[in-house]
Amino acid sequence: MRIKPIIRKIIELSGYTVHKIDPDNPEQREEVYDEDGLRSVHNHDFMQDPLFRVAYQRGVVANERDFNWHWRVHIGLWAAYSASKLEGDFVECGVNKGFLSSSIMEYLDWDKLNKTFYLMDTFYGLDERYISEEERAANILSKNVRGKYTNNPQSVIDNFAQWKNVEIVAGAIPETLDAVQPERVAYLHLDMNCTPPEVAAFNHFWDRLVPGAFVLLDDYAYRGHKPQKLAMDAAAASKHAQIASLPTGQGLLVKPAGAAAAT
Ligand SMILES: C[S@@+](CC[C@H](N)C(=O)[O-])C[C@H]1O[C@@H](n2cnc3c(N)ncnc32)[C@H](O)[C@@H]1O
């Protein structure tokens, strides 16, 4: 009987996984990415890219702490960079202190782009009027307790003051959606940790998304966020689009060229 598979099984039963690395190759130990619910031996040399590092660090400054979510930020920067080549503005729903959006603006040298970045948040955390019954039953408000997110909009305004063409929209989605009517949107990031406002924002911005626009869903595949995934799958299906599930926990949708385009 082979002993290794048995040991591996026992370890997996305790919630851990085992990956083989060459013990004679010290570099391989450093090659393991292990952060934010993602363990991988695949290439992640974006972490050494000086532009990535500067952008990531700007996000850490905004957030006042490092979440160690390099791969998620890498995906966000990639989507934002690609979207910067399209016509249309950028929108983030669920900003908090601005970790990802600050990284993006640093990375893209925002003021040179001539686009507006709409940053939408209550700036007081989740709004209990806009969570689903299922989320209420799962007690998501207790996981998103007061103090977890910023309730200081002025500090967010101060963080983004270095850039032009930023509109900070304070208030609960869906109530604030009508105040944000960009003609075209190239990048939409949904990160509100709850379902109803994300679906409302997705539907509100859909017709404004240009063909090829990027919709990044921060919580889509993340552990503990199944209601968001199911609701966003249904919302995407109603637009004849599909969401890719990423091992970072994010979801990514590229608006199909054939879908109704913003005029
Ligand atoms: C996980 S945080 C966003 C993190 C952010 N994207 C970053 O890069 O750090 C979730 C945010 O969604 C906001 N939020 C939750 N429900 C909301 C709603 N109905 N309308 C607007 N913002 C909401 C919260 O206030 C919180 O700041």
C-alpha cells in the first residue's frame, strides 16, 4: 500500500492541501503563491513588476493596511488597463477606503486618460434595507459590522484629491444610481458584499457598457458569497452574457460585442 496518498488524504481531511515542490530547488519554495484563499504554484511574476508594486502600494496607503490580495489587484489592474483602451468611464460600486481604485488610478496615471472615475459607496457600510432575505438569514450584517468599513467620507475625498476627474457619490445603491448617468462605461467594478445593490447596479449600467467593457465582480466566487454568485449568474444570463469564475474569488464578464451597445 502506498503511504503518500494516505498521508495526503489525512492532511486534506483537516482542511489543508499538499503540493509537490522540488526540495532541491529553493527557488520553488519562493514560487508558491499563498494568500487570500489562493494557493498556487503558477507563475505570478506580476508581483515583481515595478509598476505593479507602486500601484499596489498606493492601494495599501489608501486602505491604511495591506489585505495581501496581490492576485486580485493584478486582475483589477489588468481589467482596468484593458478598459482604458476603450471609450467610456470607470465606475466602482463599493469603494470603502479605495484600495483597488487607488491602485488603478496610480497604475493608469489617471489624469492623462480623460475619463471620469465614479466612486459609489454609502460610506457607512452595508445598508440593511438593501440585503436579501437570504443574506439577512445568514446574518451577513454581523460579518460586516460597523467599523469594518469606513464611515469617514472626508478621508476618502482626501485620498482621491490628487486626481482630477473623480466623482465620489455617497449614499446607498440603488438610491444613488440615477445620479450617475455616464454615456459610456468601459469598466464596472461591483464590490458591495451583498446582492440587491449589485444586481441593481449591473442592470443600471448594462446599456451604458460599451462592447468589450469589463465587469469585475469582487465577491462572485469568494467563499461565503454564494447568493451573490447565483444572482449575478441570473442577471448575466438575462443579458445573454456569462461570468468567468476566477480562482482569486472574483468573477469577470466581458460585454459581448453582439450585446446591445451604448449609443
Ligand atoms: C468590501 S468593501 C469595498 C472594498 C473596495 N472595493 C476596496 O478596493 O477596498 C464593500 C463596500 O460596499 C459598500 N456598500 C455596501 N452596501 C452598499 C450599498 N447598498 N450602497 C453603496 N455602498 C454599499 C460598503 O460601505 C463598503 O465600503
